[in-house]
Amino acid sequence: MSQPANLEMRKFLAPEFVFGPGSLDLAGRYAGNLGASRALLVTDPGVVAAGWVAKVQASLDEAGLENVVFDGVSPNPRDAEVADGARLFVEADCDSLVAVGGGSPMDCAKGIGIVVANGRGILEFEGIDRVAEPMPPTICVPTTGGTSADVSQFAIISAPEERRKIAIVSKAVVPDVALIDPTTLTTMDPYLTACTGLDALTHAVEAMASLGASAMTRLHALEGIRQVTHNLIESIQSPDDLECRAQVMLGSLHAGLAFSNASLGAVHAMAHSLGGRLDLPHGECNALLLEHVVAFNFDTAVECYRATGEAMGLPLAGLGETGAREAVLGAMRKLREAAGVRDGLASRGVRSADIVGLSRNALRDACMVTNPRRPNHRDIEAIYEEAL
């Protein structure tokens, strides 16, 4: 006998986190609390240039902790980069990880932790609950308002030789501590702000309609939708407005807590396939796919998408299913275009000839399992075609 969603048994997992300006300055204190003495600091050249790595290093130095920097991380972190980082971790006799950056450094750091703890190549851990040994003590300092890798059970790694991405989903890859400092968002350029913010919105929308959703995850999903929808454009237009940046970062946090526990859906499965095959930016892929996947799913999760629209500020009372559908899809499209993410996948180099392979890899992605409507191969092809 089925039960109401709020009576079903569910678990909810989250790391310890500190939110607010100045929280990244606590990196040394928290690393010391975790027993660290020599950390591998995982980042990328852009974050180094922005100055955030130096600030985290200063915090580690003040606490008397040594660190070694690994900044060889690409926008879509590769399996070879994970292997390089794991090798440096062992050679430098590190005992902990500190990731500073967006989703790429944080996912790479998680990959390094998995490999170091389990002694096998990162691609062997694809799927759900396949990580036997926990990572070394790990601290994440996110510098974008979108990926939420700092609070999630997910790590996404590219396998260039196979032209795909793998999803690793396990509570073993949840960081010990997330230091979420909205000040770091002030150095993002407008387009990165747009893509990462729309990534956060996609997390929340997919978590809302996920087959793994619960009353708790939907609370976080709806708040994530509200915060991102109402603050993203202003944060693009006024990059130094710390209050606005903080609201976007808070929205990303809520969205991350939601999807980490409810999982995602076809948008992410399809975006992972695009990123793996064509090395495209993840947030941009999500932004271009979202409205098309919601259109495909809408009839299967009408109430979830109505609640999504209301959280976006739409007056849906009195509208029938068709009217609500058009209003929600229109609002998503309008927000994306206002943020500056325009045109379609074809303008990013995706060709019709790519679609069969893209669809095949999307269907095998772990995120597809919790999509509210089960698609077949032709369904996924059609969505890609619409997004061209």
C-alpha cells in the first residue's frame, strides 16, 4: 500500500558547513580539527589568479599546517588529472584535502580522495554506492554559486578516451566540512555567474520532481528555486553586491542539499553526456536543456512543476495544466535568456550526427534513474534535437 510522500522512510545527509563572509578564513582551524598536518590543496589556475587560494593558504599557515598545491584541473576534470593529483598526494606525504574552486576542483579533489583511499583507478567507481573506503579528511571552499559539490554525494569525472563522463554517487564522497563564503562570487565574470546560477536552478528543479524526492528535499528545492530566480539577474548586473551574491550562494546551498539527497534527472544525465563527448561547460548545457526536459516530464509531475512555477513567482492559480505548463516553460526560457545564455546546442558545436551517441551515454547515466518519466532512446534523441 502506498503512503503519502511525507510518511515514507527517507534519510537526509549533509556535511558540516559554515555559511557567510569570512568563512574561508576558517580553513586552517577546521583542517586542524580534522587532524590534518599536510594538505593537498586542489584548485585551478583561474581560482589561483583570483586570489582565493592565497587566502586559504594564509589560513592554513596561521594554523601551522603545511600544504601542497595541485592546480592541474580542467573545467571538466579528467580521470588522468585525478590520477596525477593522487600521485602527488602520496609523493608529498599529504594526509588531507582542501578543494578551492567551483565544481571541477571539488570533484577532482573527491576523485583524488577516492583513489588514495581505495587504491584503484577512478573510473572503476562509476555508479551508486561503490566507494568502500572513505576519503581522507576533506574540506571544500566553493567559489561559484552553482555546483554544490561542497555538500553533495556526487562526483562527476570525464573519461576523454571514452568521450563520456561518469557519475559517482556515494555518501563516502560527502566532504567533512564546507566553508561557503559568498565573497568568492565577486570575482566571477557575468557569463560564469549565469551558467553556475542556472546550474543551481536546474539542481533544484530536478530535485523537486525526482523520484527520490521527500518532504525535506522539496523544502530545500523550493527555497533554492526562489533564491536563484529572484537574485540571479541582479547578481549578474551588480557583481559587487555582496547581499545579492549571498542570496544566490544560499540558493545554491539549498539546491545542493536537495539534489544530494533526492538525486537529479534527465537534464543532468544529458548534460553529462554532452560534457563528456564535446567538453562543453556543464552549467551551460543544463541551462540549454532544462526547459526541454521539463516539457517532456511535465504531464508526469504536474504538481511538482506547479510548485516550481509558484516558487519562481508565477501566478498560476486558476490556470489549467496547459496554461501552467506554458507559463513555467516560458519563465525558464525568459530567465535563461535574461542571464545571457541564448541560442541552442548547435551554436556550441553539437551536430545532428552526435545525437545517437549522446543519447546512448545519457541513458546509462545514474541521474536518469530518478527522472520522473522514464524515457527511451528516441525520447532522448528528440529532446536533444529540440535543444539544437
